[in-house]
Amino acid sequence: MRRLPPLTAIEAFVQVARLGSIKAAAEELALSSPALSRRVQALERFIGKPLFERRHQALKLNSDGERLLAGIAPALDTISDTVEAMTSGVELLRLRLGVLPLFATQRLLPRLAELKRLHPELHLDVDTGGHGVTRLGDGLDAAIVLAEEVDPALYARRLDRNRVHVIGARSLVEGTDPITRPEQLGGQTVLIHRDMPETFIAWRDAVGLPDLEPLAVDHFDSGSLMLEAAAQGLGIAFMLESHFEAANDPRLTQLFDTTVESRYSYWFACRPRALTTRPVKLFHDWLVGAVATV
């Protein structure tokens, strides 16, 4: 049999090629940057030609590197999938998923029966503890997060684009002193989600009221509790249009016709290497088809 380069060198090359960075690839493979560099250099010596154009801190594949990646990356992914199936058992695949409770209730759980039908071998461990991005690779395989953007070192897929709705108890527009104008928010408590901290400021700027100050701003780490607090008349919630529509709560109403584009979206996020594992890829591909609106 023809002699082959070490598998560790091939794995190092593929990760650097996909991430474009020695540092990022080293973190994925739990190696030091010098150790990873040595593996890539060993592969280049084996082949007898450079595979990257080296530009300061970044690496870009040259034509030989692109040809090599196209030939071996699919084979490496197949090896990874086969080993994973052998070690975890073909009857059961498990995904540790971080997800915000409101997204899980409104958009994920109503569709999970379809996922079960398509992939009965895939099981989810659902974690609603928050801070999903920071726990990727350390307790979580993937996460669905609410953010303006996701760390570019991670794989991220935007799932939606949304608008901000001002949501309050129906009694606020049906009482003796109904709230009909944005200026009236000056005497009200505003409810904001911790993952959308700039929502109220962005909204007031967009409607031309940069000096508008509410009576107070209360922060929540649960969208479900925010909706309930608004329904109970404890404050006025600044939330996404999809949150309001999916809640379908007769106690709630949109206070003003004016809405603005949200700076925040839901994202699917994972470490790039995790996307090559079968549980993450199965879930990602299903999620994009079933839930994503962009």
C-alpha cells in the first residue's frame, strides 16, 4: 500500500483550511498553535509543496491547497461520521442543544415531531440555561441564540429577521387614559430582555424621540416571563414581532402601529468542527429547512 501522511496532519490541514487561522484551528483541536503549525508543515513536506499563502495572522489556500482540500475533506468527514456511529451506536444519536425558552416553546417544540419522524435516532438534551455561545464545546454541541451577531470564529446561521413590537396589556388602550402615543411611555416601566439590551434605545431613536426616558427599565432573562409581566400590567415589553404573534394572548396588544427593524436575530451557532458531526449536521439541516425564514 502506498504510504500516506499521518491522519493528524491531514486533520490539522483541513481545520486550518476551513477556519483560515492557525489559532482558531488549534482551539478546535485542543492543541497549541506551534503544535498545529508543525502538523501542517509536516503535510507540506510530505507532499513537497506549500499549501497556503501566509498573510500575517491569516492563512489562505493556494491552488494546490484547494485541490487537496476538495479531495480529502469529504473523505475525512466520512471517516469522522463512521467512527462516531461505531462509538455512539447507530440506534441513538444525541445532541446537547442550548436554546432560549421562548424560542423553544414558540418555534422549536411545535415542529419537533417532524424531526422525530425524519430522524428517530436523533435525541435532544435541551438546555435553557442561557449564555449558549460561551458554553459551546463545554456542555453544549450547538445553541440557538438571540444576538446582533455571532463570533466569526464560530459557525453561525441566521434564522430570521424581525421587527420590534411595543407590547402591553389590553387595558392600557381601553382605560380612561389610553396610551396611544409613544410620548406617553415617559411615565411607564419598560421591560427589556437581557439578550436585547439596546432594543428600547434603538426604538426611541428610530421613532424620533431620542430624549424619551421611561419611569424605569426592568430586565428579564425569560421572554415568557416578559410576556406574562406585560399581560399582568407590570410594564411595557419591547419584543420581537414573532414573539407577539406566536403568543396569541388576548390579554396583550401592540400599543402603536409604528415598528422598527430589530438589530437582533435568532441564530444557530456551533463550533465549525461540530458541524461535521452527524447529530449537529442532521439538526442544523432540518432546522434551516423547518424554522429559518431568511
